[in-house]
Amino acid sequence: MAAAKPTSVPAPWLRLDPAIDPVVLAPVFAQHHRLHIPGVFAPGAAERIHGALVDGTPWRRNTVGSTGNQSFYVNAYDQQPAEWKAKLLEVIEAKARDGFQYLFDTYPVSDELEEGRRLGIACEAVYDFMNSEAGLEFLRRLTGEPRIAYVDAQCTRYLPGHFLTEHDDDLDGKHRLFAYVLNLTPQWRADWGGLLLFLDADGHVAEGYTPKFNALNIFKTPFPHCVTQVASFAGAARYAITGWIRACPPWG
């Protein structure tokens, strides 16, 4: 069944910093096919979203299982026996050594809204804004891509030990043009891990972004990248809203 276009709920508190001019940034993006934009939302908005991610988001623990994505509600996961969790982690890490694997918490904003389930939490306002004409036009002018028609979204939370191995986001039928990460952790150190790394064909790191608060990272797909494992001594969870900017919405 195709997704249904959700009704947008305006959020006057969520707006871009007016100092950000996509026309000025567009030549940089055209040259490098990726961009880090600090201070993307006007003051107060990112703090409000971060607060909702910390308190009020129904997280699910996601990883790659034998048949694809495997998801557990975090409350149910936490109640499982220690032996079960240790065995699952052993399987996850074995797959991560040589293949595509991830382990982090998510809340699938676009999936939930397109199924008619709206909780009234702040992250939903990001989806609504990105899919508004103002949000889509900002992205078109920034990237020079007139085909942009839809932006999906998921909340992500990386705790110590969480990671995302190398991949390029290329998936048939999804019409993905660009990927984005809106970082929402107020304080972060590079040595805590959780870095977004872009990888050259020879396996070297071409560039890396620390998850700086209220910064938008956007890059063309497909391009090899990964998120490094969050260190055991990290002083916070790594919060973000991430997704893909697409040429076609899922409702056709």
C-alpha cells in the first residue's frame, strides 16, 4: 500500500536562520557535492527539538538481521536477559567486521506520519518544514537540483558502542538525490566518535564532520560514507534527524 501524504502542521517556532543564503552556498556544494552548514535553524529551535529527542521520543533499536532491518522497541530490548543481548551483539559485530551493519536507535518520523500517526513531538515539525514549499525550494536552490520533491526523516540516537559501517545509500526505486544529517547534540567532542566520514575509492578518509549542534550536513548520493563507533567514554548521546532528499514522494 502506498504511503499517504500527511497533513502539515505549521510550527512558527521552526525557521531557517535568515543569514543563510542558499544561492551563496550553491557554488561550494556544486564543487564538492557535500556541505556542512552551521547554525541552520534560528535560535531556540534546535534546543526545542533536542529536548524532545531526549524526553518523549519512542525509540527503537535498529540493526541488520538475517532478512534485513531488525527493530526492537528499546523498552522491550532493555528487559531481555543479558545473555540474549550479549549474543545479539556478538552477531552484530561479526557482520560489521566485513560487511554492512549498523546499531543505533531510531524513530521513523516520515513512516509514522504517512501512516497517520502524529504524536505532536518537535521532530515532526522538521519533516513538515522540509516538505513545505519553502523547505523544498531552499534545498533546490542550495543543490541546483530542480527535481527535489520530497524529504523523508528519521530521528537517530547513537549511544556508546553504536555505529554505521561503510555504505553509499544507493537503493533502486527510492529516487534518492541527496542525504542529510541535522545534528542535535549541544556538546560533542571529536574523540567521542560518531563522526560522519566520507571515503575515497582507495579507502582513505576524504573528509569528516563532527556532529556539531544545529548544523546541517548534506551530500550527494551515492557516495561512500560511514559513522564511526561512539566511544564507551562519550559524555552524551549523539542525536540527529537524518534522511534522504528524493525526486519522488512515496505517495506518487
